Amino acid sequence: MGTYKEPRSSLFRELIEQGVERGVEQGIEQGIQRGIAQGEAEAILLVLRTRGLPVSEQAEERIRACEDRELLLSWVAKAVTVESADQLFE
């Protein structure tokens, strides 16, 4: 009876390890994407402030909360030419 349980236990352990590994990989990827988004948000804020444009708390929160890379990149491009931080969102 012990030999029957051992392969089953080994298979179960292997499945758990594969699940954990997949979860770790997904977590790392999500962390990388979040880090990229944070860097882009910092770039937007830096451009706006370097240009002397005031950035309201609400605008800063919205910029920092965004995780949509395409939207962030469009805001980076707009930050160079807008006349106010709120124009990013138009």
C-alpha cells in the first residue's frame, strides 16, 4: 500500500511545484510591468514640472494609478506640449 501512495504523492508534489513556479513567474512579470508603468508616470510628472506646469494632487494620483502602458506613453508625448496637466486627460 505504501508504494501506491508514493507515486501519487510525488505527482501531487510535482503539480504543486509547477503551480507555484507559474505563480512566481506571473508575479515577476506583473512586478516588471508595474515598475515600467511607475517609471513612465515619473517621466510624465518630471516633464510637466520641468516645464513649470503645476500638477494637482488629483492629476498626480491619476497619472500614478494608471497601468495602461499605451495611455501612459501617449501622456508622455502630450506632456511635452500641453499647457496644463489636465490637458493630458483630454
